[in-house]
Amino acid sequence: MRASRQRVDSQRGMTLLELILTCAILLILSSTALPIAKYTVVREREGELRHNLLEIRDAIDRYKDAADHNQIRVEIGSEGYPPDLETLVNGVQLGNSGDKRIRFLRKIPVDPTTGRTEWGLRAVQDDPDSMHWGGKNVFDVYSKSTDTALNGTKYSDW
């Protein structure tokens, strides 16, 4: 009886070696999880940037469609594109009615790479890769960030 009791008492705790090995394994596992978490945050930010660019470009396209179908009045020479992003948020008069307005965006989305609502703008007259806006109309938007994405491209090229 005494021998079996001694055996049970000796198996109750962990040895110092087992504790060190457990801590080492946990350290290795946590050090591999940290870079994965970092890339997850970057991927989420990139996904948000893609979504925001798509949202603004869709609003520009809806404005252009409304202008092409003579649903809204546009400035001559604008080729049916909005004069700026604020016009998409503030809205424009719908047809000849004085009280109906149509809005294309609720608000200007934030660029997650810069943290601001300032976007690079391109006009129809601008070169496709131009970083300077002609100031007449908004044909396209891009991020003003100079950072590089995980796929190796610049955010401003998206």
C-alpha cells in the first residue's frame, strides 16, 4: 500500500524541465503567430481600400449615367463627370424639379492607407498615370499613399 501511494505522490507536479519545454513551445508558437496577425491587419486595410475605391468609382459611374440620360444638369465641357467628390455627396438637382436632389455618396470614404478623406483625382483630359488633376471633372480616383501593397504594387496604382 505504501509503495503505490509513493508512486501517486511523485506524479502530481511537473518537473522544471517539463515547465521549461512547455514555455519554449509556447514561445515558438506565439512568435510564428505574430507575423500572421500583422499581415492580417494589412490585408484588411487593403480590402477596405479596394472597397472604398470601388464605392467612389461606382458613384462616379452612376453620376455619368444620370448625366448621359439627361436626368441631371451638368456643366458644358465636363463630359458628364462630376466636378469634384463633394458634388457626389451634396447631390445635384434631379431633372427640372426644384426640390428633388439625387445623391451618389453618403460621405467621402476614408483612405485607410493615409487615414484621410483626400483622394488623388484624374480628369478625362489627364494622362492615365498622371498624378496631377486637371481640375475640371473627376473621371477616376486613386490613393495618395506612396506605400507598397503586399502584392508588390503601389497603392496609388490601384
